[in-house]
Amino acid sequence: LEGWVEDHVLRELTKTCFDIADPTLIDGAGPCSDCPKRSGFTPELFPHVQSTDTCTDPSCFDAKIGTHIRRLTDEHGAIRVTSGWERPGKKDKTLHRDAWQKVAKSKRGECADVQPAVEMDRRAPGFGKLLYACTNKSCKKHWGGASANAASDDAYTRRAKTREKTEQAKRKLEAEWRHRVVRAIREVDQKNLQSNLGEILTAAADTLFQRLRHDDRKLLCAWLDQEAPKKKTSWGAVGRDHDSPIEKWIKDADPLRALAVLAVVPLYSPQPESDKQLRQVAGALGIDHEAIHAGLKTDAAAKAQLKKKSAKKRAAKKATATKKTPAKKPATPRTKKSAAKEKSAR
């Protein structure tokens, strides 16, 4: 809270651009040096504020800055400029940093285009103060140096464009490289493919594995009966490493078997299209998926029948136990006479 107050409410009077002793900036406000809203006026209310010259009324403070800037523009005919990177709005006549060059006061007579200006960037050291600026971009004295704002911006833009061209050329080269490698693989003769079939299948299995989602990798670990070791995540939590066991399995397993298993892992999700593809893969491998489905139905029906018989037995046992238990006699209602007898007996 104290940090928010210092950033949004408190204003440092020792760093302001206007004269804090000037009583004419705002009618009725008076000078800041005698203002009761200054932290140094009542230091017991602001024990955490170290400076005694801190304004606690930001609206009044900003209004005095506005008056001070208007005076500079009216008295000196000063233009408004900013050295910040943000460009002013369309209706704002403030000149951006690429439209002016700062000129030393002693050299303001060297060029006819030099004129008084006011810095409008609040983060600049000279905010709200009078300076001199050259706005003629054809001026060789003030716009020819490497340290000029526009020249600096142009150099930055040129470097950025050069980097972008370099990256673009690199991406184009890599894309062409991938295209030619794939084309060369496509044109490999059958004999070469057969002799390196194991490596090709392993590479295909590894490619499929890299494209699996986290949940699919977790599922595959369970299928393979592989225990995922614990590992520390980048944000400090403790998770499970499902990649290492699968990578080891791909390396040790038969390449064709690994490829077949990895191909059907994404099809495990209950989607119509996934079920169709899973049936196609099973059929291609000679697996009777219809028999598996029929067997599951038979097992489910047998379990349901067994559950139904068990429920009937429990119901019959409960009914037999109820018949053997004698019924309780109804309690005799109490009368005034019986209540008196119980009282005398006690």
C-alpha cells in the first residue's frame, strides 16, 4: 500500500519543473512551500515519507505543471517535444523524438531553424523545462551526427531489418534443406530401404512419440507397466518423468512392434473416428476386434446376471430373518392411574 501511495499519490517537490514558491500558478492554491498538503507540514501524518518536500495532492500538482508549461509556450513561443519512444496521438501537436534535435543553448544561433521547446516526457530529466530544438531535417549541423535522435532511430531500424533479413534467409535455407532431404528419402531405392528398415522404423516410432500428448504418454507408461520416476519441474513442483521409460522401451523393443503400439495410442480416446482407425489397424494386423467386442459383451452380461442373483439371495435372506424375529408387543398406553402407581413405587 505504501508503494502504491508513493507512486500514485505522492509527488516529489524537489524534482518538479515549476517554482514551488510561486503563488500565482493556481488561484487560491498558494505556494507549495507553505501548503498544508506538503508532507513536511505535518510530518507525524507521514512517518514513512522521508522527504519533507512531498506533495500529497496529485491533481493540484499536475495542474501547476500544466500552468507552468502553458506559460513557457506563451512567453517563449516554445513548441512541445518528447524524447520518449511513445508517439503522440493524432490531435497532439507534440513532436516525436524523430522530428527534432536538441541544441545547446550556447549554439542556438548557429541555425535559423532552432526554436525554444518544452520537454513533455515525464521520464526525461528535463521534463517541463525549456530547451532548444532544431526541427529541420535538412540541417547538416544538427542532423548529421551519429548521436542524433533520428539517426539513432534509423540505425536501430536498419539493424533490426538486417537481423530480420538474416533470420528470413536462415529460415528459407532450412526449409529448402528439409525439402531436399525429404525428396532424397522419397527417392531411395528399395534395397537401401530394406537394409535400413530397423533404423527407419525406430525413427518413425520416435517421431510418433514426440507428437504424443502428455496424457497419451502417461497412458503408454501404464500399458507398458513402466514406472515413471519422480522429477522436479522447472517451477519447483515434483512431477513424473514419463518420457525416459518410453524412450528406453522404443530403443530396446522391436521397431515394428514399437511403431504399431505408438500408432494406436492416440486412438485410445473414445471418439468415433478413433474407433474406426483402431478397427482398421487391428484388422490389418489380423486381430479379430469383433470377437473381442463380443467377448466383452458376454462377460458384461454374465457379471450382470451374477449381480442379479446375488441381490435375490440377499433379499430372500433378509425376508427369512424378518419372519423368524417375533413381533414386538405394542406398548400399553399410560393412564393417570398407572402413572400414580409408578410414582408411589419409586
